[in-house]
Amino acid sequence: MYGEYEPETLEKLHRAEAEMFKDFADLCERNKIEYFAISGTAIGAVRHQGFIPWDDDIDVAFLREDYERFVEAMKRDREFSRKYDLWGPECSHKYYNLQPTLMLKNTVFVNENAYAGGYRPGILMDLFIYDNIPEDKQEADLIIKKCQRYKILYITRNVNFFKLLKGKDTVQKVKNIICGFLRLGLRLIPGSDEMIYRKFMKYATMYHGKSDKYTCLFDPGAAIMDIHKKKSYPTVKVPFENIEIRLVKNYDEQLRQHMGEYMTIPPVEKRTNHCPVELDFGEYGNEKRI
């Protein structure tokens, strides 16, 4: 999905997200929590020393044990928790997917799926949890397929795909109608969201501590975004806008594996972002804060 922003709007969004990233990175540094930027955020850091000019969100990742430490650090830090909420399957604020998401309070950023699910999140930072997977490719592919199945079921349960028919081609409309009816069935089962999440976690954590290979099992690119801790750690700092953020040590190798020839700027028709159906900056739209 790709949408054009008014330049002033995108500048305000980048400004708010840069402040968010600074607060996040400071919390992690103070608590000695490792994280690393991935996907478009990592490409932006290397290629642009900041945001990709048309990008509109932040993607960071943790190994699972570091994510759990981040959650505890966030709970302890009242100032941080005053500004931010954590949404996800284990949080008081649920979201339509299995991915925990850090939200900037008193803002609104509603993408297409959030709209169809009835959610009104804020300007956000996506948090990708990396779990151990087997070194053997066939075994790893099996775990990935099982986790992807439960990821799809979770999203299907929480997004009303009947609201996403307008403007779609015939094939996508048929898929959305099928998902819409499947959602109705899933929501008739009490606690189906928790059941699906438990099933996902059973497989996601099955190899915890048993290998040096990790990937994000709820991401569609799980099969190509894996890392080996020995090759990727310790993380390294790189410039991003007017702050420093962390990447895996072998970031060039990892980005080429995941994103291909990432240093080449793609044509407009191949660009992606998350242009929202509703956006409200609240207090973050009027002034330069960092």
C-alpha cells in the first residue's frame, strides 16, 4: 500500500516519530536493552541517515528476552509511560495483529486495517519480536508456516474485511469476503483471540534457547529476515536524523538478505507506506520538539 502525503504533513509526522524514537532509544540505553532497527527504518538509516523520504512509521526489533525487559522498564518509568502506551495481545490495549506496538498518546494514526477493526491507535512504532528457530531449513520452514497460520487467523478475527471491499480488484474482494465470513465464525467462539495467541506462542517459543538463529515469526518475511546472534551482535550505533539508533553489526548482509538491493531508490510504483485514513497530531503537530 502506498499513499502520497502533503509535504508539511509528512514533515510533522517525521518530527513526532523522531521524538518518539529518541525517547525509546534513551529508555533502552539507560536499561542496557539491546534492540535493532529493521526494514524501512534500517534502510533509511543507512541510505538517508534518517527516514526514507516517503516512509511513515518506525520498525525496531528485539530478541524476545530483550522485549520482555523493555516491557518491564517501560512499566517502571513513569515519565515514559505518561507519553506512551503499549498495544498488543498481552496488553490491556489489544490490537488487530500479534505485533506489539508502541503508541504515542493523544495522537491518532488509523491505517486501513485498524479502521476495519474499529481501532483508533496513535502515531506508532512497530516492535518486532525475534524468536529462536531451528538451524535446519525444513524444520524452520515448518515452524514459520505454523506461526503464520495463527497470525493470519488472529488478524482475520479482529479485522472486518467486509469494510475493505471498496477499490479492490476482484481477486482481493473474494479473499476479503471469505475472511469476513471466517471472522464471523471465529467471533462466535468465546476467547478465540486468546486461544489463537496461545497456539502461536506454543510454536514461536518452541526452540527458545536451542539455537543461534532467530526470526520474527509473525512477519510475512519471516523466512528471509532471520539473523544469527553471533554474527549480528553486539549491535552498532548509526546516525538517524539528529539522534543515534542501533542496527545489527552485519546490517549490510542482513538488509540485502531481507530487502535486496536496498541502496537503489525504488520507482514510485514500488514504494510502500501506511498512509492513514485518519491522522491527528494532537500537541505534536505545531512545534519542533527535538
